[in-house]
Amino acid sequence: MNSHFDAKRVPHLIEFVLSRLNGNSMTKLGATIRAVIAALFLSGPTGVLHAQTSDPTADSNAIDKLMHDYFEEYSRGDMAAVMRFINVPFVVQGPKGFMAFTTAEEALAWYIRFHDAAVKQGYAKTQWIDFGVRLLGQSYAIAGGTYVRYKADGSELNRSGGTYLLNKVDGVWKIGANIGYPIKDAFKLE
């Protein structure tokens, strides 16, 4: 079964996502997620919203593995490998707001700059300390929680909250948006 994208459904889909965020729809984070989801829905190909066969447990496990592998490759500094997990267009939240990358080359260049800056601060690796996945139907998911960045000597560099919006196209989960924020604002996906 294949259904076409209907822009009129976007507000309803956004509200559905926000209703799953433990009542955070009125928070700044909720508004941020609302904007990113709308951008993803509106920037994707019109045929993306099509039915795919799905096993929720398998999908949750696949996303869990993807997110851990993503951090592993990032920690190793292999940004080309990180790009295997990224869907373009790709949106990140930065200190000056959202940045959207429309090509893999743009996203790769951003990852290289971001990783190089972290290494200059002593960065060595990232690990999740609290992580969850929320499926949003068969083609979309939110993943995230709290992670720690460590220095090479094993000491803690910093902790952050992170939310990732993913989509599944042709049976493969990819990250479409990356939102980082202070740890005090992190929320649990249950």
C-alpha cells in the first residue's frame, strides 16, 4: 500500500509526537521539536509517507544499535562512517538556531568541524548513560536521552541531552535531525 504525503496531516502528526513527550508540548524543547518535525515532513520527498511492514521490537532494536554505532564511529573520528547513519536533508540545532544541510558533503563538513572542535577540548569518546526510543508509526521515531563525553584519560568532559529524529525509508533507519541541549532539560522516552 502506498499513500502520498498530505501536508494537511503535518499539524496532526506534530501534535501526536508532542503528546508522546510526557506533556512537554508547551516547553521550548517541545516547540523546537515541533519545528524540526515540520521541517522534516515538509522537506522530504512526497512519497516518503508510505506503509512499510514493521516489527516494533525489531525497529526499536535497530534504532538502539544505530544510535550506539553512531556514537562509536563518531568517537573513533570516522566521520565518513558517521554519514552512513545520516539522512539528507539533515537538520542540526546549534548555538545560533537550526542549520539544514541539503547535501551529504555539507553534513560531512559540519561533522568534521564539530568533531575537530571537540578534540581540541580533549574529547575522546561519547557514551549514552540514559537512552530510549519512541516509535511514531512505522516510518518515524524519536531517540535520545543523556550522554557523556569523555577525555582520553577517562575523565568526564561534559554531559548533554540529545534528541534525534529518525525516519525509515526502504527498510533502513536514518537520522534526520540532531538536537543537543543542556542535561537539565533532557527527557526520558519511555
